[in-house]
Amino acid sequence: MQPIPVDAEVVDFSVGEFGANIIETIEGDVATVNPLVNESVGGSLVIGRILDSLVTMDPKTGEVIPNLAKSWEISEDNLQYTFHLRKGVHWSDGEPFTAEDVVFTWQTFFAKQSDPETGEVMTGEDGRPLYRYNSRSTFGQQINGQEPQVEMLDDFTVRFTTPEVYAPFLLFGGGVDILPKHILYDAYEDGTLMDQWSLQTAIDEPWKIVGLNMFVLETYRPGERMVFARNPNYWKVNTQGERLPYVDRVISKIVPDGNSSNVAFAQGQTDFESIGPDNVAWVRRGEERFDYTVLDMGPSSSTNFIWFNLNPGKNAEGEPFVAPYKFDWFSDKRFRQAISYGINREGIIRGVFFNRADILNGYVSPKRKFWYNDEVRKYPYQVERSRALFQEMGFEYRGQELFDAEGRRVEFTLITNSNNGLRVEMATVFKENMAAIGVDVELQFLDFNTIVTKISDAFDYEACMLGLGGGAPDPYAGKDILMSGGRMHFWYPQQQSPATEWEARIDELMREVGRHTEVEVRKEYFNEVQAILAEQQPFIFLVSAKEYAGYRNRWRNVEPTPLGGVTWNLESLWSEVSE
């Protein structure tokens, strides 16, 4: 164990007892512990326990606050950000944390492929450089196609220079998880970086997954559990100067779905829980018997939506990802609008969510009041309007069944993740709604990792239903989703150039959202983004569920906030060990 850092952060909560364990659940197994590869919520939860960032967000105000960086300066022209790192911080394996780790982390995002003979940077068909480790950050941290520059001024000072004014850099650039250079540099050099910190590493050599956050991975048994032990070198202390966290271990049991997780909590088997709106009523009945509390956290920032595969590419066998005639259907906005008018969202709220959800008309949930644009086009449940749009496209009804102008039955397959009970039920209602407008939908319920492969790599699907957390306070967090070059531009990701005029317009607007510091100007541009999405319906939004959370009453220092949830101050939570 290393000495407590000279710049340790003192956390102002009541002093507690050390030694308790937290028992919780994870819905579905994780696919990786490598942040450069991860694209799942479960993976982010695990990685977030281990890695840490220069800045973080105040869970009460939403402001950017110090973390591994104790302070920073922003130049008058808003182009340079100079971060001063805490001194004396060590990685979980005892090696010192320095500015070299920050520079190395950003090098992994923008490392270029080079010609082995000439040494020159290789470029793609669009003339852009080819990257060695093309992760979400490679695109997400570029600023209008240009890379911010990072330099080490000394062991504890790092300066970033952005190519132009970029309003959200402090939050998004400073919020990057820092990687340990002393562990991953060799893999960076030999080209195996993306293969590091795999599930096999987690099983056989968890000590290789080194971090700066409050826990390290101790053991992993696939499909059964992950156990996190407290990081002996964590850099936060309590008001008595004792190193946090109070918790010895977090034991994360892997369960198949949210219902199983809620049952485990309701039976007193776990300590903290996110409770589904369809389970709140019966979970509350156990509050006294099992000594826990259920909290109504209000509207959530989560979204649920459907989209069609608009990727015009072909697979390795030369077959189009989507049958050409269906691609023509899906590409016509009238088709997507007709589908949207055919969805009974109020029925979903009543039948699936027991009135614990809100209708979602656009990209932003009503919880994000400042960025929410209520003026966008809406799609109330109007079967006749839906039918009229199909007929405008030349489709015709034969009895109750819909056929296109070439006489082909209108049908498609919708995939969604099997471990989300609410989503499975929504998909079932959607199928019934579509039948009412003559469309036949085949449902396929798959595990989440299979879906990620289909929508991100194989593209062998027709339509998909998923959701997003939407927890970031700045709209630029959605850059990877909204801009045509993003890896999470679900309907057609990583486009070399915008496939449509409206996607090109969204790209332009998002660049303006990033370019301006005046918040009202940014809001105006983002309102137009939302209006275009509502008109074009690449995402057909459904509902936004309300949030509920529970915790066992034995835990102390629990201070829930709408932004941070129940466990945002995990390092300060404690419980008497004797219980």
C-alpha cells in the first residue's frame, strides 16, 4: 500500500465503519473490460468501478468538478485547457500516476496506421487517416474532424489545445477514463491493444486490470459473479484522513434480467437496486419485512426507440445487408412516419408501465427540461393517418393486410434484447399495433451482446428496439449517435460522408452546438436537430420510463440525487459490519 497522496481529496460525509460488503446484481454478463472496445451499459458499470477521469460531474448541480485533476485553467480564447493533476496518486498496483498516463490515453485514440515500407500515414478512400485502434473515442473526441493536441508540461500538468472553440471539452475531454501506460504500452506498440483486458484476462489474471478508482476486479466467474475489492491505493479520504472506501468488497451477482434482479432485492438478498416501473408496487410491499426503502426518483432521462437498418452496404458474401425492396421501404420517411403513427404509446404506458412512464416525442426526454424541444412534430396514435401514408407510397390493402406496389407483403423482423422484460413487452404491443395497420412483424428476442454484434458489425437485421440512458447533461454527448460518422449512428453507422441531406444538416448543426459557448445559441441549434429527427423518424421514439430505486436501510450516508442516483457517493457508504 502506498502512502496517502499529498493531494488526497477529503470527502465531507459522516465518518463510518470499515469492512462491510455490498451485494448487488448485474443484468446479463459483460462482454469486455477494455474501455476501448466496450459498448454496453454493463461493461461501462464494471469499467467505471476500476478506471477514473480528470474531472467528474457534481451529482447535485451538474457542474464539472475536480477529480484526478485538482484544478484547471482555460485560456482566454477558449482553446487551451491546462489540467493540474493530484500529486502522490498511485495506480492500484502501486505505480505512480502521472501526466504520462493522460498523454498515453489520448495517444491510443489517435494512433495512425503507417505503411510498413514508407512509414507514411495510411489513409482511407475519403483521404482521412486510418487509425490503429478505432474506438468510440477516436471519433467522439475529434472536433469537427480534427484532433485536439495533448502535451505533458511536467509530471503533473497536462495541456490540451483544441483546433477551435469546443464548448463541451472540459466535460467530455476531462471525463475520459485514464489508462495505465505502464501496463498497456507494450500492447499499444505491438498492435494488440484492443485484445487486452478481455474476459479471459478477467478470469485468469484480474490483477492485470489496473485502475485509479475505488475498486479493483478480484475474481470473475462467467455467468455467476464478479467480485470487486477495495483499491488499497485509492486517493480519497474521510474527514479523519482515513483512506476510503469503507466497503471491503462489492459482490456483483450476474442475473439474466431486471425482473430477477428486482426479485433478489425484494427478498432482501441485495443492497441497492434500480426497480422497474412494472415491479414497484409489489417490491414496496416488502419494505418493512426486509428492511429496505423504495424511492420515487421522478422522470428518467432514459429513452426507448425503434429504428430500421438503413445501411446500404453488403456483407462478405456480397449480399446486401437489407433486401433491396425493403431497403427502399425503410429509406422512405413516409414509411417510418406511418409506422410511428401506428404505435399506441399511451397503450404501452398503461399496459406495460402501469402509467409509470411518459410519451417520448423526440430525442430528449422531458426530464432534460432545458434541452427538451416540445415543438417537434408528434405522432399520436392515428391508424387512418398511418394507412393514408402507406397508400401515398403506392401500397395497397388486401383485406387487413398491406402490400407494396409490387405486390409484396409488408413484413419485417424486429430484434430486441431478451433480458429486458419491459422491452420484450413493448415489442409484443408493437407487433399487435402493426397488425392493426396491416404490417406483419416477426419478433426475435436475443441476448444483448448478440444484438450489439448485429447492429455494430454484421448489420444483418431489419429493425431493432433498444434504449439509451441519456444521462449526460450536454447534448454533445450524443455526437456519436447523431452525427453520420459515429459508431453509434445506429441506422447507418460510420458513414464516410452523410448519406442524406438531412443527416448532413444534423452534422452541421452538431458542429455548431460544439462550437459555441453561449448556451442559448447552442440550444437553438440543438432544437433544429431535434426537429429534423422528429420529421425524418430515423429513431421512432416510444416512451421514457419513470425511475425508482431501492436500498437496504442498514446503509448510511445515503443521499440520493436525481442526477447521481443512490450510490453516487459509493466511497462514503458504510454499514455496521455486525449486521
